[in-house]
Amino acid sequence: MKRPLLMLSCVLLGLSPGCGPGDSTPDPGVQTEDAETVDLDNLRIGVSGSVDLLPEARRLLEARGLSTPSLAAAPLTLAEPLRLAVNDPNATFGTSPVSEDGTFTISDVPVREMHLSLVAGVEAAGLVRAHTVVYDAAFTGARPRTDLIDVRVWALPEAFHNALSVAVGEGTIRGHTANQAGTLRDAGFVLGRVVDAAGLPVAGAKVAPDREDLAGRIYYPSADFSTAGQAGTGPDGLFVYVHSGLDADTFLLSVEGLEGYVPRNVGVAPGWGLVLTLHPGLYPPP
């Protein structure tokens, strides 16, 4: 039942070239000029990069005098978000502990099993369950064919998640979930940032899903995370999408009125959050 749902979602999103075993679309949607090529018949790659607390989360913890969770030796997992959303037991593609310096490396990642995107999440005391998009088939319609290097994974402290939930408002979250959830984690959520080509946050941007029935679920936190409105991004470029608290869902997110931003794949479900950066062009800013 789950695998047909995965394939159907790929077709509905127009990504069937990236879902079949014979796709040959050029790679990759991320900078890989220093990476080694891989065996195309096997389609196993390496993924390496760094993990850190989301900068806004670190700022909030420091402002409130709260301790920062340790990431050293925490397990980092690579997975397919849509498969996570439907509780597919084969959603995980690799795991590695985070090094003392915050870096990680995972080899032999079977990207032939990837359908929409590849995400990485770290689990440790004091963190909410969240996964950062490190590769999205939306850029090319294909799976990665070279190692992914210098990827960035953001960890979300519980205290930051709680602050975001308060900013959006328990009543608002309950309204979007038919009173099934009072926090973003229980509802399921997307936390994103809109940046320009230099990687700087874009204020005043508006993010739109490709389905009209979801448009009212996007909120923009204030700089102090005390409130969240729906007019547009603040100085940090952040936005939050509130899921229904019910079944898994997939859709596309895009930036309204700004050129060069590719619509991005999103998979969301109750119990965790998806973290992504919306940037212009095919390659993430340095």
C-alpha cells in the first residue's frame, strides 16, 4: 500500500522521471564540482556536511539564558521525507554519529530508493524531531548522481519549537487541526527560510503552496518570536506551515512574486518538522 502511494505522489507532482529506475536527467541541484562520481548502475552515494543549531534558535536560547543541546555523538539519519510521512519501515537510508566538530559522513546511501528528496535529521536530548532537506528532485527531476558534500543540517531545540508554537498560537494550531493538536510538532510542520542569491534572509516575502486549500496555513514569526502573522517574512526570512495533525501530505511550496525560485517538494506528517531553505536558482548559496 505504501509503495503505490509513493509512486502516485511522484506522478502527481510531475517527478516521474526521478522516480523510475531508468532516469537519466542530468544532476544535481547542489554544488558537487569537488565530489566524486558514483556507479550509475548502483546509485549509491556519500553524503557529508555539518550539523548545527538553527541560528535563530541559538539566538533565542542565548537571549533567554537557556543551555544549548549537545550535538556531539548524536545519531544523524538520512531518509526520504515522504516515506517517513507514511511510516515506511524502509524510509531510512543511512545513519552516522555527529563528530565533536559537528561534521558527519555517511557512505553507500541507496538513492535509487529516493523519490522526492533526501533529508537529514539528528536526535539528541533537548531537540525536537526535525529533518532538513539536503537534496530535492524538484531542481532536476532526478536523483543525485554524485556525492553530496558540504550539506548543512539544522537542529531545532525543544525550547525553540515551543516558542514557535506560542508565536503561532495554540488556538490557531487547534483550528488547523480540528482540535487534534496544540503544538507544531503534534500537528506536523514545515519551518523554512527565504534567502537571496547571497544567502541573506529576504524580508517581506510570501510563500505559497500549490494548493489553494493550504494557503491559510502559512505564518511568519516576528523577530522576537512573540507573535506570527500572515503578511510576509520578517527580517529572518522565516515562515512556518501548520499541518493538519492527520494523514501525511505532499505538495509544492514556492515564493510569490520573486523570480528564480524553484517550487520545492514538501512532505509533512504529525510528530515532526521539515526544515528547508528557499533560494533562487538551482544551487544553494555558499
